Amino acid sequence: MKIHTKDFRVRPGEKIKLGERPTIVKRFCKSKKLYQKLLEEHVEELNSLQHLHYASNRYALLLIFQGMDAAGKDGAIRHVMSGVNPQGCEVFSFKQPSAEELEHDFLWRTTRHLPERGRIGIFNRSYYEEVLVVRVHPEILSSQGLPAELRDEKTIWKERYRSIVDLEEHLHRNGTRIVKVFLHLSKDEQRKRFLERIDEPDKNWKFSLADIHERSYWKHYMTAYEACLNATSTPHAPWYVVPADDKENARLIVSQIVLDALYELKMAYPKTSAKRRQELKSIRKLLAK
């Protein structure tokens, strides 16, 4: 079954309204068994492509996951990337900045963890928090040590969008391909997942009162996400709005997005030179004795 990821892509210049974007779509698989089979096929294909990606050593791939609490970022990363060799893939989660990180520009802490060529880097939350959480809670700006004239809320968000777009263009020019996924969860589905975290003992650790506090800012977050997606989805670093109310569907869409990104790299295994082939033949003769 082919999943058309272009249906979820935010086109450059498009002014989307998240209220008009679905949080759930028709299921791609009619049964749990079919879902598991298709996801396993995607994972196996990803494993093969990641091996080729590592061997070709020409591009880096950066996957960015954003979404509200309980949107399924951890689960999507865990299920989709389950078959990828850990040597070729790293996951970084970005939470509240440390004191050291606050002494630098807002892109510094994530830039340190960009993937090398031949590797896949995954950001669970990212520098986009600086135009999402910080925009919803602008009082955070006062703790970032910026001069007063640089904290003007009339200009700072546009300036940060520009910094982000400039960074992503720079990375693209230097061989890093970027794919950004927003897991689009409904407020009602978030409520159900929060209740599960309370009712199921093995999920209690996932829940905190801070989650409820942030939930009260839902409309503010949707406004911040809309502005962010509209300003930063570009041809070289597109955003995908993935309906996240159905976890299984979301994982299939995400895995297809990653597959598409890897196929676009048009990778090939390094060619062996005539000199190298002769060297290998000599080594083979020694081993055959």
C-alpha cells in the first residue's frame, strides 16, 4: 500500500489553519495484523536504506519531531526507527535549556548535535521550541539574557523564523537534508491519553501537573504552531502535518515520509577502483591458502 506523503506536506507560502487540518484520517490497514505487516516492511526497508546511507557517506539526514504533549513523538520514533542500526542513528531530546545553554544563542544547543554525513539525527523537540513554548510564554525571554532591544515581541518571532530558515538553507547547501514532522493531535484525544497515563500504573511516570498547565494554553499553542509552520516550511526543509489521533496510522505516515526522504538522496554504494579490486584479489589469494 502506497501512502502519499505529499497530502500531508505544507507547501511553501501556504497559509494553513490547523483547525482545518484533520487529526485523524481513514485507516491505511483494516486490521492490527495488516498494520504490523506494513510497518515491518517499512522498518526493513528503512534498515536497508540506512545501511546504504551510511556506506555512501554523502548526506546527513535530520528528522525533527514536534507536537503537543502526548502527541506520540516518542512512540513514533521508537516504532519507526526500531530496525535502524544504532551506529548510524542518534536521538536527542530537548527539554528546558540548561544554564550553559542560556548563555548562548537559541540555536547553539541543537547545532552541537547535528548528524554527521552518513548518519540520521533525530530531534525530539528542537530549536522550534524557541518560537513555540517561548512564544506562548514570552516571560521566558527575560531569562535568556538578551538585551532589552532584542526582546521586542513585535519583531523577535519573525527574526527567529529568519534565523531558522537561514540555518536550514545553510545545512541544505552543505549536504544535510531536513524533514520536519508535526504530529497533529486533537485536544480531546490528548485528554484520553492523559487519563490513560493516570489510570495505567506503568504509564504514571509519563504524567505531570505541568502537562495540565500547558493544556490550558491549547489555543495559544495552535496559533504559535500555525505561524511557525507557515513561516518555516520551505522546499529544502518541509513540514509535514501528520494526523496523530490514530497512533498506528501516524507511524505508517511517518515511516513513509522517512523512506521518501532517503530515496530522494539517490544513494549508491562507493565504487571500487581497479587498483582496489586488484588489492582485494591479492588479499583473497592469501586468505585462500
